[in-house]
Amino acid sequence: MQSIHELYALLKQKGFRFTAPKRELLDIFLANQDRMLSVSDVFHLLPENSGIDNATVYRNMQKFSELGVLESMVDDRGVSRYTLQEKEHHHYLICTQCGRIIRFPCTTHYWNSFAEGADFTETMHKLEVYGICASCKKAALEHS
Ligand SMILES: [Zn+2]
Ligand SMILES: [Zn+2]
């Protein structure tokens, strides 16, 4: 979890200039750290009459990603989703129904021996596991 102070300190250190829309967007990510948000999710979470349009949301999310503030992924439907970048490297369980994410630590690099065997030098890796979260499972049961 990121605190607002840490986040703002990081952005200042990177020479970032704060504007009202940027603060508004960061607040949404801070309040939704357990979800991966698409541009349209963020747009819908903005207060009405925020004056922030879709293009501004998109542009700022790209910018935040470049700065390493947001981490992005493409979901199983090909939609880009974003969440605040964590300090520690970790992996995700992602609910395909509600977009909730559950972070889990990276422990065994079981592919190391394969990479070595192929004389392959790893520069980064990602692991995303898709499925249905507990509350979506519960909701589905209640509706059946
Ligand atoms: Zn869910
Ligand atoms: Zn890992």
C-alpha cells in the first residue's frame, strides 16, 4: 500500500508538476488500491462536473506509468488497466468480474533452470493469474 505522502514525495522528486486533475486522478488510485482500473473505470469514478475528459485521463495515466507511479497490464479482454506501483516486486490474482486484485509475493523462480539451459538472460517477468474473487463467487451463488 502507498500513502499519499510517499506518493507525492516520489512525484516531487521526479520533478512532477501538480495540477488539480492530476491530484484528482491520484486520489482515485489511492482510494482503489485493490483494483486494476481502466481509463473508463477512472472516468466513471471522477466526480460529476470534474471537468476532466477521457483524453485527459488517458494522457495522465500514460504519464504516471512512464514515471513509474502506475503499473499497467492488459487484461484478458485486451483492455489496459492500471494500479499504483508497489515498492516490492510481486504478482497478482485478478478477478475478471470486478477487477479486484490480490497481490502475492514472488518466491520461486521455477523457470531459472529453463532460462539457464537456453542461455537466456532474464530482464524482467510478470505473472498474472485470472479468476473469480470470493465476493463475486458469493454474489453469483446468491443470484442462482
Ligand atoms: Zn470479483
Ligand atoms: Zn516475480
